[in-house]
Amino acid sequence: MVRFWRSRECDAAAEKSPPGESARLAHADVVIVMPQRNVMPELLDSLPVDDPLATGSRADLRRINRLMGAASLLARALDPLLRDTAPVELVELGAGDGQLLLRVAESRAKHWPQISLQLLDLQPVVSDITLQRYRNLGWRCEVVRADVFDWLAQDAVGRDADSRPIVIANLFLHHFDGERLVDLLHGLAARARAVVCIEPRRSRGALLGSHLLGALGCNQVTRHDAVVSVRAGFRGSELTARWPQDERWRIDEGDAGLFSHRFVAVRDEVRAPTASA
């Protein structure tokens, strides 16, 4: 039986209920309400990159991304932005081992021929084999070891909208909260021509799925981090509310796939339609 975290609302309801009802609420297996984001540290971020648990968790994440259809969600969101043959600069934030975007590249290389890619991560683990596979597709690929805020601090003044990069991220924004999330989104608006993000959806279904990853053979790091990720996830227009209020941006935000949340922001100067799930 799966036992979920309990909310204060559920505890309060149990205290005010008759004895029999109180006992039922006190042992409830599913908590319905998840009104607020709860951002907590994830274990993978604290492990050395060569730790066996970290290596196993990255393998788990590749399987979870396949299960969630993350590559397909990213590809569909990027298609309207990469229709022509003009050179485009892509930057992936929190790229990790670079495997997810490689799957996107292998499915779209013929349609997106002139791509310059930066795989940015504080602890990148992109192998030489992965880099060569990108290059075999005709993509220019560079691994950048940097903090995202250091990268955002680079001067973008003087670059018109079409020459700025398209920034993509998968399971990245949910690590940030409060002013740091606002600063991150405002920094992206200043540096990018378009932003495409796939994040965890904060929902009962996603929380249930996160508790069942042990059945897929995921290790303890992945099982812990999946639950933490869902609690820190997004729903509705939470990211839009934190994005700069600027009429030059068109935003598409909402549910995507089984348990994901999509955020796409495109400058009007780019004149590409936003994607839908």
C-alpha cells in the first residue's frame, strides 16, 4: 500500500471530526490537496558524479524520460521554432549526460540541420561518445560547465531577438523557488529568443506515479528525488505569473503528457507559433 505525505489541512480536519471519522482521516492513504510548492534538496545533486548511486539514478532518469515521452514533448515544442534552415543556437540548462536532447536530435536532425548546441550543467557528465553522436548528425556541440546564473549574467545587449539562443530545459526549473525562480525566469527573458521547459506536474496522479517507481527497479536516490520533484512541480499558470509582464512575449503553459507541465515562451519578433501538447 502506498502512503503519501500528509497535509496540515488533512490533520486539521482529523482533529475536528468525530472519533470514527478522525481515525479514518488520520490513516488516509492519499492526500488530495497539494496547494503549495515545496522545494527540497534532491539527493542526486549532492552526490559525486562517479558515485554508483548517482550513475544508477541517471540511468533511471533516462528510463523515466522515455516513459514520460520527454523527447517527444520537447521536439513538438521546438518544431515551430526550427522550421527554416537558418543557423540556430540551442542551450540546454541542466543538461546532465546530454542523452535526452540527443534523442531529440536523432529524430529531427534532417529537419534542423544548422544547430549550434551548448550543453550547460554545473556537473556535466557528457561522454565523448555522446558528443561524437551529436557531431555525426552535423550539430556543433559544446559542453559548458557553469552555474546558470553565471551564464545568465553574460551580456546579451546588442543581439537582436533572432540571434539570441533558444533555451530548453527538462526537469530543471522546479529546483528553484521564491526570488531565485523569479530571477531565473527574468534572466532567461533577457538572454533568450525563446524558452521551452518541461517540468514535473504537481498533481495527485504524478505523486502516485512517483511512489511507484520502485516497481520499475529505480534505486533509492531516484525514488526519493521523484517524490521531491513532484512536490516542487508546477501547475496552472504558475510560471507565467513569474515571467516578466512584457507584451513582446507569447506564452503557452499547461499540462503535457501523462505527468508533465509545459512552459513555452516565444518573443513576438521570432514570429513562430507556440506549441501545444
